[in-house]
Amino acid sequence: MRRTGMLLVAAFAAILSVVTAQGAASAAGADTWDPRYPCTSGAFDLGSLTARPAEPPMDQALTIVRLYGSLTCDVPVPGAKYALAVYPVGAAFGVVDTAAAVLPYEPTKDPQTFRVEGGISPQQGVAVCAASDVDLRIACVEVRVKMSGVVGSVSARSLAVSDPLVTRPLLISSRDVDPSCGTCWRMKKP
């Protein structure tokens, strides 16, 4: 029993060192965010922030927010993609959902424009980044919902790409996304 425990600890340590060394954890065969694409600058338009209550069948306590943004990228790479990295405040990892938050680079259009949308629970927040690789965040923003009684307000602020909210390891997932999922964040063309 003691040997089994030691083997489990050793296996966990090996996995942790791989995740830490790579900066990302990826399920086998799940990484469909390739090829990745170098982008040099970008921003979220904080003035575009909109919010609305969630509608059934979503959790009625959620606030659905939408923001627009853009990226300026380098020389086109055939099939290149960029993504939305989502970092829930207080979570150990950020996530790139390759089923809902990865967009192809459009070689005839620069800057690349996009919109992001997702749900936030009351008194919670999330940081999101437009990213061109697991360790290359181009533009980041934190969105929060604050409640005062039954009235809530939504705010957003730009974050440095080196902010601790967005430098946590990134999990790349290709889970199927339910279109009615209120807490799922998506990246789409405007």
C-alpha cells in the first residue's frame, strides 16, 4: 500500500512537471488549435461591453456579457488560428475551448476582428485573453459582476498580459459545447 502511494505521488509529480514545463495541459488528440499564429498587438474595446440577463434554460442568476476586440498579426501561415483563453478568477488553470473559442486567421483581413461572449455568476469575475499561442497572450481584460441587493453592474478593465490573473497554466480542451451553456465563453467573428 505504501509503495502504491509513493508511485501515485511520483506519477503526479511527473505530470505536474510536464504541465509546468509546457505551460499547458492538453488532452491527447484534443489540441485542434494548430497551426498557431504570431500576432503582434491587439485590444478589447471596453466601450463595446454589453450585458444582459441569462434566458432559460440557462441559470437565471447569470449575466451574459459581450465584448469586441481585434488582433494585428504577422505574415499569414496557411490554416493559422488564434484563440480565446478564459481564466476564471480563483481557478488554478485557464482554458482554451477548441470547440468554441478558436478562430481561423483571415489572410485578406487585418486587423482580425472578433467578439467574445460568456456568462458570469453574481459577485464573480473572469479574465479573458486573445492569444496566438499558449504562452503568447496579446490582449487581456477582466470582467466582473457586482451585486448591490438585487441590482447588478458589470465592469471591465484591461489587464497586462503579464498580470497574475492570466499567467496561470492553460488547459486546452476540445469538449463539445452545449449552445445553451451560460458559463461557456465563445469567440466568434463579429
